[in-house]
Amino acid sequence: MRKISLLVLLSVFSSAAFAQSFSIGPKAGINISNYTGSDIESDARVGYHLGGIMNFGIGQVFSIQPEVLFSTQGAKIDNMGKKEFKTSYVSVPVMLKFRAKGGFYFEFGPQASFKTGEDIPDQTIDHFAKNLDLAGAVGLGYQANFGLGIGARYIAGFSKVGDFDQSAAMNPDFKNSVIQFSLFFAIPAHK
């Protein structure tokens, strides 16, 4: 975990050294999350994300955008009746953004999420989710010249949600899957 944090900090500081523009601001939106990658029977759960962004522009098209977001995720699992499995994370995506002249952008990058809490209905499960969740993200959106933007992003988990025994009631190989819709405002701090 220290290596990942160090890598994120190093990329932020190195991109800041070459940045031609810099903006910072708030970001908020909704999450539609579920578990994928196994035979688990689940339905999507609606949550939210809230936090901040920093954007380091390099030229007119390319930028690096690290974010820190509080994010609620999980799913409704069909285990003798639908039960909501909720997990809260502090997520740190580092997105590479390509912006067209009209304001539309495409983004992709890695994301590390650190568990802050969980609400699991089955009291026999201790520590349902692992403390670290690694994922990749890809998204599209529009950002006006004055900084207001809207975006949609898909986040696919690379690591399993938890470490479970094969004898558990569910297949242990499921991962987080999240669709985010966001509104943000990148306030120019340096041009």
C-alpha cells in the first residue's frame, strides 16, 4: 500500500512540474455498483461519491487528473432474500484525460481504493471486503471552458472484493464494478 501511495504522489508531483495549467475543485455524483466475475446473483446498488480533483494540463489536449473521493459501493445479494452489502472507500483515481477543442473529453487510468467501512447483513462474515481494492477506469464527458463539467465513468475491479473460503455460500472470485455519473467544477488556479 505504501508503494502505491508513493507512486501516486510521485506521478502528481512530476506532472505538476511540467504542467502548463492547473485547476482544482469539487466533484460529486452517483454510483451504480454491483459485483461481477462469478456466478453470484446480485442486483445493482445506488450510492454516491464526493470529493475533490486536481488537474494538471500539459498543452491544449492532454492532462493528468488525480482525485480523492469518498465512495459508497456494494450490491444487493440474493441470499435467501435480497440483502444490501455496503462498503465505503476512499478512492484515489489518477486519470489521463484527452480533451477535444469542443470541450468533450476521454479519460482512462488506474484507481486504488482504501476501505473505510462496511455494513454487511450477515453477522457471521467478519471483514467482508479487503482493505485495498485495485481497479481501472475509463470515461467520457464534457467540460466547459470556465471549468464546469459532467462525466460518466466505468470502474472495473482488478482485485477480488474479499478473501473467502471456497466452502463459502458464494463463489469468492467476484470483483467491484461501478458506473459513476459526476458533476465537477475545476477552478483554474494557474495558467
